[in-house]
Amino acid sequence: MEEKTTCSTANATLLACMKIAQSFSENIYELSLIRNDWNQAYADELRSRIKSAKEKYLPADNYDKHADKQKYVHELMLSSLRNVALLRALIKVDFKDNKKFQKSIFEALGYNDYFSEAKNGDYQSLYYLLKVVHKNLTPGLKETLISKSIPLSLVDRILHFDDQLREFNSCFDWIADSEQISEEGKEVVNRIFSEVKDICRVTTAYYLFEPLKRDQFCFFRVMFGLQETVPQTH
């Protein structure tokens, strides 16, 4: 029998993938013009594959049992995304005359590796970004950042978010490190997650000036919408 993870975020990930795949199918006539391998047959196969993975590897009733925790994590990450994006913008403004410093700090804090994916709705990339910021934002670098107009409170909020997110480490690291799901399950679900992220990357660019459709392919927006369809615990 396949082992099943008990992480609510893992369940939410596949539920979000299912919802995104449904939107993908509903818009496939238009989206098929973007890529040669996007067609109705592929959209149907993707939905079927996600449904099968959910039934085989993850418990069917776990998400609703932890809906309150999932809601808290989601709102926490939305707030953290706003703050890391603001910090990046302020660094660009305050240190615009020192491009070398900008480049080095964005590399050191993980912006080069994770920010692009994070701002497009990949919550896992945001989590990894926060981990790198927490690790590499030294007291000396912190003093340099706040030496101009960057508020100390902003930097402290970002570090505080990371501390809170550590409570849910097992949920956010589940794809790479989980011992609660079989190796086969991790491989299957990881492949689905990666595939759907690629779809989101392309479709959010395509729907750049159509916010309602764009939101259908943003992991943050889709996961937020899940709480409206899942019974809340009290």
C-alpha cells in the first residue's frame, strides 16, 4: 500500500493543480494557439493524471481537517510576498547608483533564484526565498540596507515571517524531503507540480492584461479560492 502524506499544504497543492488544470481545459481553444503541444487531448490527460495522483497518494479528507491552518499559511505568505517585493524595489531605488552592490545583494538574498517564480504565484519559491534571506541577511548587511530610506521595521517583518513559516517546514519541504509519501508518489506529484507551474508561467504572461483570467493561473490566487469551497473547521 502506498504511504500517504498528512501535510495539508501537499493536499492544497494538488487541489490547486486540479483547479488550474480545469481552467486550462476551459480555455484550451485559445491557449492551443500558444504551444503546438497544447490541445484538448493534453488538457484532458492532465486533469485525469492529477485526479489519479490525488486519489492514490494523498488522503481525500485531510485538507478540510486543516483548512484553518492552510488559510493562515496562505495569508502569511501573501503578506511576506508583499514585503520581499517592497524590499527589492527599495534596494533598486536606494542603491541605483551602485549596480554592483545591487547585483551582489540580490544574488546573496536569493532574489535571482526565486523571486521571479515567487511573484508569479509559486509559493514554494517564496518559501525558499525567505529561507535564503533569513540565512544571508547579516547584521552588517541589515545596517547597510537601513542606512538610507529602507525602514528597519520592513526588514524585521521579513525575518519574522520566516520564523513563523518554519512552523510549517514539513509542509513546504514535502516534495523534496517528505518521508510520509512513497518515492513513487513524490516523483509523480513533483512532476505534476512542475508541469502545472510551467503552464502558469506561460498563461500568466499571455493573460498579462486580463487580470481575471490571469488569476486563474496564479497559485496564490487559486489556493486562496480553495478555502471558499472547503468546509472550515471551528
